[in-house]
Amino acid sequence: MRLVIDGIEFGYSSVPVLKDITLDSNGPQLLSIIGPNGVGKSTLIHCINRILSPNKGTVFIDGDNVNDVSLKDLAKRVGYVPYSANDTFPLSVVDTVLMGRHPHATYKSLDKDLDIVYDTLRLLDIEDLALRNFNELSAGQHQKVMLARGLVQEPEILLLDEPTSNLDIKHQMEVTRILRDLSQEKNILIIMISHDLNIAAKYSDTMIMLHGGYIYAIGTPSEVLTKENIKAVYDVESEVIESYGRPHLIMLDHEFDGRDTSLPPGTYASKDKRVD
Amino acid sequence: MAGKEDYKSVVRKKWLFIVLCAVLIMVALVLSLSIGMYDISFFDCYRVLIEHITGNITDPYEDDIIWYTRLPISVFAVIVGAVLSLGGSVMQTMLRNPLADPYTMGVSSGALLGASLAIILGESVLPFFNDQWAKIVMAFMFSLIPVSVILLFSIKRKVTPTKVILIGIAMMYIFSAIVQLIMITSSEETLAEIYSWRVGTLALTTWETIPIPLAISIVCGILLMSHHRRINVMMAGTKSAHSMGVDPNRTLIIETALVSLMTAAVVSFTGTIGFVGLVGPHIARLFVGSETKHLIPASAVFGGLFLLLANCIARVSGEYGLPVGVISAIIGCPLFIFILIKMRRKSAWS
Amino acid sequence: MGIDLNESKKKEYRNIVARKVFFLAICLIILIVTTIVSCSVGTGYEFSKTAQVIWDHIIGVTYPVRSPDWWADYYIFNNVMPGVIMALIAGAGLALAGAVMQSMMENPLADAYTTGISSGACLGAVVAIIMGYSYSTVVSGAGIVINAFIGSLIPAVIVILMVRYVGNSPATIILIGTALTFFFNSMVTLVMITSSAESLQEAYIWQVGSVTNASWADMPLMLMMCVASAVLVQLSSNKLNIMALGEKSAKSLGLDVVQFRMLCIILTSVLIASIISFTGIIGFIGLVAPHITRFLVGGDNRFVIPGSMIMGSTVLVLADLASRMLVSYGNIPLGVVMSFIGAPIFLYLIVRRKSDKEVFRWQGKRITRAWCAKNGSS
């Protein structure tokens, strides 16, 4: 699948957010978009699946202009996993994920749809939650269900808006790892917005760093996650070490590091109550 | 596959509920014929029905009561209850708001305005209709004004769900203020007439008044049911619905228009009966869940049953019977409070 | 150098405060002028004459009986002023209650009737009217007022009691209030449906809200409640500011949120009850006046509280003026005029907030529902 973004510009009334984004991506991979708050990561994703219309520029998927395709056909090719889930009414997990089959479903496809749903639930190891109420799940389980809903769309491109933001470290790694494996197994271009630079760097194939409305850096994680880039974009001093071929970011605080930070004598917090 | 079978058995149970309600409606329909001011036993009702159908009427008096008075009312009660409840379920699902009902788009205030105007003017805008039909026609026309405005807007420019609701509310306020003005400056009798129209009653139903609303309701109902997947996806939120191939703006407008049309058709005959459209879907949801494919039929049959029973109670309450709108409010209200409390504990609703 | 910086910042702050106080003072003057204008319209006396008469009356000048001046004094004070002053006090009280509710519920679309008080008062008054009380005699009129008062407190008590069991959050309170509104409205409908046509009309007129039956005897209670509430609220305006930050922040700043909220509910309930028992349900003021005030003087409750009161009074006095000027078209009560004025303003407020989707979608619908329920179109 080939995603071509050609000179996209987007702004909310008078405030420009994306100034000139151009991207050419071919083949299945895990691509993460990073950048400071408000730089336009969500906006860029929304331009890809037409939730927002860019002021200028076009998006092409496999050569087709995204605007020329019907919404349903677009949904067959591009899936979306939102940042938070709507939970006004109680709905079972299966029903929630089943919604994602809408672009493909016909009035007699229920059986096939259910097969796909259950396969996906098994893949993400949440099959035993199938008939549970979506509202009763933990954050990690929520995320997996949302991911399942995006996957059953059988998309070529999957967009995820901060899929790991409210997960613990085990689940962060688990979900990101699943995304990486899925991109290869199912032949999907997975585009993920992430605030956790290290997790993104560990599993992504490509990283895009946005800054000032432009793509500041793009390449492998090692190429993008450098001391200089971090300083330029986030204004943070750092050191980058290597861990199994992937960069790992260590944040520095020159005013604090190396200072004598010992506490006044008598200050402590311990598991047991001291009786001296 | 084990999981899939579990799901299917759950679905079967849901349909069981729906069928059960439908059966109950049939039973209650016949039973309801024996309830009313004049005492006619159940078996006598049954006999009269059979006699009428076979053309062998023995007691014209009883025949008149049962066949021409009570039966149409009961039948219409089922239709109205089903329509309002179905409409309510669609509105609640699409707007993701448990307080939505079929009147949300200004249908009720429009209908009230139309009926009030008909009552004080004594005739309708179109001169062909007599007194009773004047009210109906006016109510129908005016109840569709808010929806028409929304449709017009949507042709010329892009209308988001928020704007749709805003226009609905704006029209509602304007109409309500005008009605308030009318009610205040009218005579006592006129005010009483307008007020009782507003509360909603089935007492004026005859076989002549059923076909039109029935036809419109069936058409709209079938259309809505055929859109069930689209409506269901709206529950996921605007962005998610969009990314699953559903245009949220267009869907909202089209389905709202269908619900409003159906509701208008029914309400112009009966007045604005409350609570069925609000509470019916909630109770149906307790039994069949929120999946639209099951919620629509479940709401419809439960709503029909509910209003039928409410009408029975209304017929025997008070000196001359009460309007069904009052009973549906009195039963519906505590039910609603109960549901609210239950929902708070169940869903992430604070 | 640092001290100088602070000094200039402090001076800037004091300037802003002074400007706001000055602005409020201007509004107050406008209010007084408007009131006098209102008194003069329709009586045939011009502005200066009316002002003169009022001033003379206040300082205790008496006239020879039946002289033209005496007539003027009599007419203005017995026919026109009670209504205007009642509008003034009611406007202040309702706006005050509305401002408190909005801060306390952390919900900009809350108003004083959210807890169902208006429906309860309706029920009380309607029952009284159906039972034969009417405004034709003083005792009868008082009967309606007392019944309305008791009626309005029932939902308040229910809310307070239920909150113990079901939770104290604003969402719960609004939910309970909405449900109670539905319930009491249904009861009102039941009563009105089963009554005769003339009591129906009188009941409906009461509901819509008017000040035409005002008399000086009604004033002391309302005025007392208003003044007492105003003082209490003004002293707690800081606490209200903190409440508006959200429950967790308020708690961490040392405010006993649960207790404060309870006190606010009780206070506003009694205040509202004492007003609408006399006037009927006048809508929109509690919602719209605080918003306009906030638009002009910012969100600090120290200014919003007095500002809302002044704004509320002004708007209601103007509405009363309009209603009296429209007398040639029929007797249009204050409540109806307020509907026509208030609705567009309310809609404009919603439109301005439409970018704040969460506020509108969730709470706006609920408040609209409550308003619909209040007007019986459920």
C-alpha cells in the first residue's frame, strides 16, 4: 500500500497548524509520529482519513485521491483507533468490535463477520471478554477492544491516536509489539501517534518528527531520535544510548543533575514503622 | 467455534424477548376490549369479535362499543406506542444521549403550535378540512417545520450534529413562546382545549383515522430498520463513525427526518403523549442491550405494549376516564427515575 | 527591583478591580434610572415628575388629600410601583440564585430551577387554585403563596435527602432534579386536566409568571430573603470561585465541598421559593443574567454576584415595562415577555459555546430537557 501526502496545509480559521507536509510511504511498516503538544499530530492523521479536509494539498492512497473515494470505500482501506472511547450506553465487547465490520457488512454476512471478530479477539488475547460489558473493562482492555475494532475493518492503513497513553508499561510494550507484528503479518501500514519516545523508538520501523507545522525529521528511529533533534524540537537536553540497535533517550536536567540532593537528616519513608 | 455460539445464543434470547412482547400485545389487545366503562366480559368480547368478522351480529350495541370504539383505540395505542418508542430509541442512539426522545427535534412544540392555531382560528389554513381534521392537518404541517428548516440548511451548507440540535432547540423555543402567548390570551374553554390536546389522548380514534398514520409509520419504520447498521455505528462517536464509513452529518439528518415524520404522523392525531418515547427504549435496552438491530424492534414492541396497558388503565381511571398521556406520565415517571438510578451504577456516567 | 515589579503588578490589579467596581456602580445607576422610567411609562407622568414623586415619598412629604400631587403619589405608589419593585427584587434574587447554581454545579447552563423547585411550586400553587383559592382576596392570595412555597420545598428536600444515598456530584443532582421536574409536572398536568376550565386558566396564568398581583405586603419577605442571601453569598464568593475550579481542586484548597454544596442548595431553594411563590415561574433570568454579567466583568464571583443581581433586576424591570406597554394587545404577563427575550439570548449563549462540545452536548441537552419538562412538553 502506498500512502502519498502531497503538500498538505491545514489551519483552524486563522491559526495555521500544518504548513506543508509531504510524505511518500510504501509497504507495510509501523510508523510513529512524534512531536510536542499541539504540533498537529492528530490533525495530520485526521487529514489522512478525511475527518478533516486540508486547506491545500491532497492525500493519495494507492494512487487514488482520498476525496474521490466514497466514505465507505475509504473505510474499507483506512481504519482508525481513537484516543478515547464513547461509552454512553452499555454495549458488549463483541457488539463494539462488530461495528468495525460496517464497511464490509451485508445483511447476510453476520456469520462471517462474527468469525472475523472472534479471530481478532483471540489474536489480541481478549477472547474471554467477548460478552462482557465494554464499560466494565480496564484501560488496557479498552485499548485492545478499540484496536480490535479498527483491525476488523481489514484496512491497508491503520491510524492510531495515542494508543498507549493511559496504559502501564507492560501493556504499553504489549500493544506496541502487537502493532509491529501485525503490520508485517497482515500487511498493514500502521501509523501511530505516540508521546512515549522510547517505546515508539523500540518498535517502530520509521519515525516522523513534526515541528512548526513541517516534518522536521523522518527516518529510522536511530536517525530521528538524536540529541540534536530533541533539543531543537522539544528544547530538552538529552543523551541517546543504544539498546539492541534501537535508540534510547535519557533526559537530562543540567540544573538538577549532579546536584547534592540529599534530604535533611531524619527525612524518610519506609515500609515499616520505625520504633527507635 | 465456541465463542461464536455463545454470542448467537445471546442473540436468540433477545429475539425471544421481542417475540414474547409481540405475543403479549396480541393477548392484551383482546383483553383490553373488555376493559372500559361498560362491563363486557372477556368471552363476550371474543364472541362479538367473531360475530362481527363472520357478519352475524347479534347485539348491535355491544358490537358498536367493541368493534367501533374500543378495538380501534387499542389498535392505535399499540401503533402509537411502537412509533414513539422506536423513534426514541433511534434518537437516543444517534445523539448518544439518554434523555433524547422523538420530540427532540421540535416536533412536539411544532405540533402544539399547529393545533393551537387550529383551535383558536377555528379552521385550518387549507379550507377543505372540517374541525377535527383541521387540528390534525395543522399539527402535522407545523410539526415538520423544524425538520424542514434543518433539511434546507443541510442542502446549502454543511450542517454538523451540533448545528442540527441547535436549530431544533431554537425552533422549539420560538414555538413554545408563541404557544405560551396564545394560551395566555385565549379564553378559558380554548385554553382547556389546547391543554388537553397537549396532554395527548387516544379517545378520538376511529377506523378512519388509523390508515394514514399507520401507512406512514410502517414505511418509516421499515426504512429505519434497514438503516440499523448506520444508526448503530453512530454510537461510536462522530470521528469513529466517520472512519467506519458513515457520514455522521448526513445520517443524523436523514434518520432524524424519518423519526420526525413518523412521530408527526402519529402525534397530529393524538397530541403529544409523553414518556413512551423516553422510557420505552431504556426498558427495552435493559433486556436486549444497545445493539440497534435488536433495540429497534424491542423498543417498538415494548412501547406498543406499554401504551396499550396505559390506555387500559386510563380508560377506567377517574370519572370519565383520563387521557392516556396523563397515565403514561404517571407510570413513566417513577420508571424513569428508577432507570436513572440503575444506570448510574451501571455505566461510567458521572 | 523585584519589589518594584510587584508594586506595579499590584497597582495594575487594583486598577482592574477599581474599574470593575466603577462599572458596577454605573450599572446600578442605570438600574435606578430604568426603574423610574418604568414607573413613569403608562402613568402619563414624565420622568422628572415621577422621580420627584418617588423622592418626596421616600423623604416623607405628604400632600393635601386628593390634590393632583396626591393622586400622582397614590397612583404611582399603589398601582405601578409594587409591580416594578417586585420585578426588581425578583430579578435580583433569581439572578443571584442562578449565579450560585452555575458556580456550584460547575455547569454554565445550570439555572435555579434545575433541582425541580419550580415544578414543586407549580404543583403547590395549582392545587391551591383548584381548591378555590384565588388572588381576589388577600387571604386567598396568601393561601396560594403559602402552598406554592411548601410545594417548592418538597423537591428541594427530596434532592437533599437522596443525595445522601446516591452521591453528591453535580451530575447526580441534575439527574434527580430532572426526574423530579418530570414527576411534578405530570402531577400538575393531572390536577389541571381534571379541573374546570376557569381554574385551569387561572392556574396557567400563575404558572407563566407575572407581577400583576403584587402588593407592598408581599415585599418584606422577598426583600429580606434577597438581602440576606445576597450578603451571605457575597461573603462566600471566594468559596464559589474555588468551587468552579472543580471538585478535586476545591477539596485540595481546603473547601468542604459536600457541605458547601448542601448549604448552597438549601439557600437557593429557600430564596427561589420565596420569590416564585409570589411571581410564578419566570424563566431565563437565572440563566442569562449571570452570563451577560460574566461577559462584561469576567468570572470572578466577587463581581459576578452583585453584577448578576443588578443585571437581573434591570432585565426584569425592562421586561415588565415591555409587558405593560403591550397592554393594548392584551394582558401579556411578564413570564411570556421573558420567554421572548430570554430564548434568543440563551440560544446565542449556546452558539457561542458550540466549540466547547462537551459542555453543549452533555449538559446543554440536559438543561434543555429540564426546561422542556418545566414547560410540560415532554
